[in-house]
Amino acid sequence: MRKHVLKSSLLCAAWLLVSATAVADWRSQFDADRFSARMDELYRAEQRSTAGIIAGAQADMARQTAGYYARISAERDARYAAFQRAMAQAEAAERSAREQARSQAAAQPAPPSGYDLLQRMEAEARSGKPGLARTLGDAYREGVGVVERDATKAASWYALAAQAGDAAAASTLGAMYALGQGVAKDDAAAFRYTLQAAQAGDETALGNAGSMYEFGIGTARDDAQAVRWYRQAAEQGSVRGASGYGRALLVGKGGLSANAPEAMTYLRKAANAGDSAAQMFAAQTLITGSGGVARDPQQALRWYASAARDFPALYGDLASLYANGSQYGVAPDSAKVLEYAREGAKAGDGQASYLLADAYFNGRSVATDESIGRQWIARSAEAGYPQGIYSYALCLLRGIGGEADVPQGERLLFKAAEAGVTKAQYEAAVMLFQGGQTVQRDVPRGVKLMLAAAEAGHADAQANVADFRAVGELLPADPVAARDWARRSAEQGSQMGLINYGDFLLRGVGGAANPQGAALLEKAVALGEPYGAHAALTLGQYYRDGRYLPRDPALALRWLQQARAMGHPEADQELTTLH
């Protein structure tokens, strides 16, 4: 019974520990494991990178389309010039014939105007010349000569050419439907024209068809089809194809076996050509050295920075790498953290806003300013970043950087707990055991959150779960599990864990008794507040009673006096039992 009372008092005191240490804890930078977990999500396009890859794909689609025009500009200009020369020659011959026949007394007519030539070109295009229709589409899209830029007219000419089987026109029209340029955005139409062009072998369309199948744009998602089109595009030298096929090889999609070294041959090619998705995945591989690929942190950082143009969330990852990427070979650089955090925060990235707040709260390469720090941590929370939500909750609960708002702080604390923030789960659990300003006491819910925090590795939560399992009130009794939870907590240095595990070893809870438990209790005493006095009292009682430790009045007196010196309220009463 005495032990149960002791443990209950430890649990009740836990919130005091949170109150005293929360500010310091949340201001510390993320550890490398957190960064690694976030970066690993880049491999799951469905959850993390799909938006970025699609954004990159759309941007790259626009760039490829522009590149297409650059590549064919000489050809187009040559055709246009040849047409003008032919028309001019025809007019010259006609004038010569008229002069020779002297059939006309009037002055020779002026050469045809550019507008006249345009009308003739349009007439010929409508008569069934798809190449000329595509040229007119190019002219209206870019604004050539007397032709004013008009995306709507460009789309109509591309449609006429595509209907006649022109692959390049179908490819461009598909991109226009995907981007909503000159036509209403229509993914189904974009897919239809893109597939038409891909089936005809158009290089750009081959890569775009792969992207559409990969992400289900205008058609059902189909990884096998995506790989098929990406491979064909890569074989023709397409950057998009190399990027898509390399990503599929990297993670083993679409019937492919994962092969990181081979994937990197494709990803490097696409990354060097500026494909943001390839840069992102290649950088991830180089920074972690996964799949047997040699690490190259400097190249990874360069590609991350380049890819961030289409995927601003990468600025937050860059800032995080420079903050705590030592295990990846990235030297800490607070100036770089600040630079990239600002870029990402401007784009609304929650992690970047969090790290920018950290810089202001801790004076990292910028003057300390808790008010500005609070503003950025609020933006991080608004962006839905779980750690930002948790940190902003603490600002509101403690009045850091502004006035306290306990009701809102409690609401956000539970929101962070629901989002899986381990510290928030632990603190919310303690609050549920006691009740808060707006939080009703709810022990069953508190136990669930405490268990979730323990399973996620929170040392103090593990110590509490150990107690629950040992006592058998809040969770079914399980001495073996109790001992294991206590061990895991103690191994992390938790003072509560050291007390629990030391006590379980001495009493033989969940296994054989072991006198080494006394050393763990002594270590807990040396840690001081908040639970050192409890550990000292326990040692004094055990040496006094000769239970679990050999009876030793001198040691009993020493530890009970230590408990009194540390302020334990029961120490004086326990000391009277020695006389």
C-alpha cells in the first residue's frame, strides 16, 4: 500500500515537472530522428510529395512546352519565311507577266500585306494541312509577326491539327488543358490529347502521360502504365521520363523491383536537367545513403535548394538539415537555418515557420524577440504543423511572447496530441488526470494518451505506464510488462523510470530480485528535484526495515536525512521510527 501511495504522488507531481521544464524543452531544436522520419515520407507520394511532384510536374510541363517552342522556333520561322518568299515570288511572277502582256495600264498592285498572308495561311490550314495549323497555333500562342498573342485561338488551331493527327499539336493542347491556358482546365481532355500524342511517339507527351497515370490526372491511377510511358519517354531522352522512371525504380513501383543505384542513373540525369521531382528524390537518397548509394550531402543540399523553386516546403527541410543534420554530414549553420526558414515561412510552410520562430526565441543569427517568435509559431500552427501547434499551445498556456490564453492553449494542446506529438500526448494525459481550466477530468482518456506517448518513446510516460501495470488499477496488472516499461524508461535517464525500475528490481516485480536496483535509486536521488526526495525516502525505508535490502540503520539514517534535506514531507515522521 505504501508503494502505491508513493507512485500516485509521483504521478500527481508530474504536471509540476511539465510546468517547470516545458519552456526549455519546446525551444530546443528538433533531433535528427524527427528530421529523418519527415524526410522518409518523401518516398510516399500519396502522403507527402504528391502535391510537390504535381506542382513540379506542372511547372516542368510549362517549361518543357516553352522548350519545345524554342527547339522548333527556327523550323517555324523558316517555314514562315519560306511561305512569305514563295508568296512574294508568285506575286513577282504575276507582275512580270502583266508587264510583258502590257494588259494593264494601271500601276502594279502593292505586295500583299502580312495580314493577307495570314488569311491565306489560315485558309490553307483549314483545307487540311495539319502542320500549317500547328504553325498557326504556335504563332498565336507566342505572338509572331502580325499575329497577336491569343491562347484561345492557339488552342483552336492546335485542336484542328490534333484532329488531323499532328502529335506535337496534340501534346501541346493536352498541356494547355492541364494548365487551363486558352481553354477551361479539363484533366480528362488533357489526358485524352496527351495520350494521343504519346501513342504517336511525342517525347514530351510520353513523359506527361506517365505523370497522369502516376497521379490519376484525367484517368485512374495506374503505376504499371505510368512506368510503361516513363520508360519509353526516358529511352527517347525525355527529362520527365527519366525522372518518373527513376522514382519508380527507387521505391519499386509499377512492377519494378527497388534498385537505388540504377534509379540514381535516371534521377541524376533528370536532376541535372532541372527536374524538381528528380532533384527532391535524388537529394533524399544522397543525404541518407539509402539503398547502397554513397552519401553526398553537398550535392543533396544543392538539389534541395533547386527543387524548392517548385516545392517550397523543401525550404523547411533545408532549414532543418542545417539545424540538426549532423548525422547526415551537414554542419550546423544558424545563418542558413534563418535564410531557408524565412523562404519557407514566406511560402506558408509550417516547419519553416517553426524553425524561424525557434531562431527568434533563441537568438540564432537574429536578435532574440519572443513577440516575433510567437507570431511565427502561430503561423506554423495555422499551417497545421503538429510541432508548431504544440509549441503555440505552450506559448498560450505560459504567456510566452504575449498574453496567456489558457482555454485556447488547452484546446491546441489536445489538437497536437491528436496529431501525434508525443510530448503533447504526455502533457494532455497528465492534464486529464487532474483536470484543467476547460478540460474535465477524464482518467480513461488520460490512460490512452499516456500509453500512446509511452509507445512513442516518451520516457516519463513509460514510467507511468510501468506503474499502471504494476498496480493494476488503470491498466490490467502485468508485472512482466511493468518491469519492461520501467527498464525502457530508466535507460532513457528518466528520474521516474529510475525509481520504478530500481524498485521493481529490488522487490522482484516481473522477474528475479536484483540488489542493483539500489544503485538506480541512488542515481535518481542524485538527479535532485522533482523526485529525488522520493527515491531517498524509499532507500531509507528499505534499509531500515531490512526488506528488499539488508537491514542497515546507518544507511537508513543517511537516506532518510537526505529525504528530509530535499524537502520530503514524510521524512521527519520516518526518522522517528529509527529511535
